[in-house]
Amino acid sequence: MNEPFDLLITNGLVVADGKITRADIGIRGEKIAFVGNPVTRHPSPVTINASGKYIFPGLVDAHVHPIYVDDKYDTSVSAAFGGVTTLIHYAYVKPGQSLVPSLQSFRDDGLQTSVLDFGIHAGLFDVANQIADVPAAFPFGVTSFKVFMTYAKLKWMTDDYWMAALMDVVAQERGLVNVHCENGVVTDYLEDKFNRAGLDSKKMFTAMRPALLEAEATNRAISIAHVMGCAVYIVHNSAAENLEPLRRAKQNGWRVVGETCPQYLTLTDETTQTLAAQAKIGPPLRYAHDNAALWQGLREGILTTIGSDHAPKAKKMDDDFFDAAYGAPQIETMLPMCYYVGVNEGKLGRHEALPLLIAALSETPAKTYGLYPRKGAIQVGSDADLVIFDPAKTWTISNSNQHSKAGFTLYEGRTVTGVVDLTMQRGRVIVEHGALRREKGNAQFLKTDTSHFYAL
Ligand SMILES: [Zn+2]
């Protein structure tokens, strides 16, 4: 006698664990209770026929900033429409704020307002004064700490002395340091130099934040982390040149994870020149050869995760470029853009492109932060966090069909094939056919665990 499922998804093509298989998925309560041969039939009061559709594990976006025009509620709604079911947010701890109380209030706000389950990274802006509290964040469930090697003039930059000190402490706690790698002192010098010469800051934007200074900082962060025995996560790799230090680290077996983002895979400086202030992001959108190199990096396993860096600001195209804030909405377009360019246009290759893409968007981030196989997996016992994706539907991305409060998308007018049909978390439908079906206040806080980096 088979116990009935609460929900059965039939006839879908399940993309998980490096392969695509036709399987039925039975869900009981919040968990996946069965994955298997379609001929095995269990009774179920609700059945979804996913014939002709893909089923992905819900995306795990480990690079999210819910502190600008999209708060934690708005961000989770945009995420759900884009097939993301797990968020790892950056909680920024500014100078004068203390670490654990900041994390607590960030978590409590998320539990009340988020539609999706979430974890937290701590972003440190004053390591000298915050480092003593870092060990106390681990029992709280925060095991990753971000620093910036750039934005020196904004006073966001952590210098090498304090980055090394942080890595030293974090390594002892078996944690992860996430680094924004650009040489902030030299980019500030270039900015001043171009300003003094009266040059157009939009035209000079990639020259001010050049690829080589991103690769230099990446190499420095990786080297310092290795000396300190610390695992390091290089966020938003944007440049072909970054693959060199990342490749060396991989070949040496160092504890390094390389992330890229949809915007660096699919957009170039042409978008910056067209959309101006709206496309001002750091690192900058670069060139077609960078796009190609980053796709190749994913194919080779040099880059292993894709995060959105969703950081929407309410910017108009004609805002002053120099004064405009960095950041753009990304979370809702991440899956359709990466699917369309990586799989349909073949940038991820012809063989196993889709399982590779889903690994980078879901499985590997879940593994990196110790959430796997609860998240990022379609296995018996995993949370029933699923995406049903229609690979046949063609649609046009426009601000009018997006849910961010930014008021724009960098992909306006892009026609793509492939759309999210349904997003489910822990067995409950969140988004179905373009409608939000779940309310705030159902989220769970996820404690991360990065100790696996230190296993022998
Ligand atoms: Zn970011």
C-alpha cells in the first residue's frame, strides 16, 4: 500500500545532479517523498502535469542586496517570479554598528517580510572594530563575511592588513570570506585623473575600472586567503583576466569559489553607453570577449556559481552618470537570460549545458553554503523547492512584466524563449502562471555551514 502524496508532479523532465531524466515527483508535506519512474503511480489529491516542461531544484541565489528600492519582501517576490527559492542576503554592518545585533534584526525582519527562505552573509565595513565579534556570528548561523577591496573614497574598502586579519579569524572558525575584487586605490586614482582631464565618466567607465585591476585584486585576495588558510569566495567575476588566478587556485586545490553574474555573461559596455546611469554597476559591464571567457570558465569549472547581485536603485537613464549609484535589478531575469543565452544560444556548449547551468544556479551555491541537499536538490527528503520551466514559450522582457521597484530592466525589449511557469517552496506554490500565490511571513532562516571547506 502506497501512502498518498499531497501533490504529484507528473511527466516532467527533471534537471538535477548533472543529468536530465523523465520522472514523477511526489510531495508529502514540505518534503520530496518520491522521485521516480512515471509508471509508478501513487494516489494524490493534486496532480500537476508537467509534460513538455523542465523541473529544476529552486534556484539558490547567494548574492542578494535587499536594502535598496526592493526590501526583503519585494526582493523575495521578484526572486520567486524568476525561479529563485532560496536567498542568501548581504546584511551590511556599517561602522558603529555591532555585528550580532545587526544580524539578529536583519533576520527578524526577514522572517516577518520575506516570501522565501533565506540565509545571511555579513558585510563588514569596519573590520578593525568588528573582528572581535566575528566568532559569535557562527553559532548564530552566519559563516560568510564580505569585504570590499574597492570603493576606497566611499570608505567601504578594507585594506590588505584587515582583510588578512579577518581571513585569519574566519579560517579558525571554518568560515568563508567573500571578496569584491577590484583595486580600489588605483581605480580612485584613475577616476580623479579622468575627472581632472574633463573626460566623460560614462565613456571612461570601463577604463576607470579596468579588467586587469580586477584580476590583480582577485589574485591578491586568493593569495592572502591561501596564506591565511582561509576559504574565499570571489563574487561577481566580470573579466576574462580573472580566470587566470582562479584557474591557478583550482589547479592547486585551494579553497576558492568563483562566482559570476548574468549581467557579465550577457551584457557589454554597449549597454552602459545606451542605458547610461541605469547600467552603472561595479565591476562594469565589459566586452563580448569577457562574456565568452566567463561562459568558458563555467564550462571548465573555473567559475562554479552564478548569483544575481540584485541591487536595484531607482535610476533614470539621464541621471548624472558620475553621481549615479552602482547597481541594477537582476534577480528575476537571471534564469531566463542565462537559459536563453547559455542553453538556447549554445554559449554553455551543446552537451549537458542545462544540467551545468542548474548546477551553477542551484546545486553548487547550496553546497557552498552547506544547505545541500535540503536545498538545491531533487531527492527524497529534500525540501520541495521546485521550479517548473516552460522551454517553449517565447516572451519579451520589459519593465512592465517585472516585479522590482527599480522601474527599469537592463534587458528591456530582449525576446527570449523559456519562462518560469511555477515556483514552489516547501511544497507550497509561491508563483504560478504569473500570479503570486503566497504571502509574507512564511520564510525560514537558514543557518549556513562552510566547515566542509576544511574537511581533510
Ligand atoms: Zn553585490
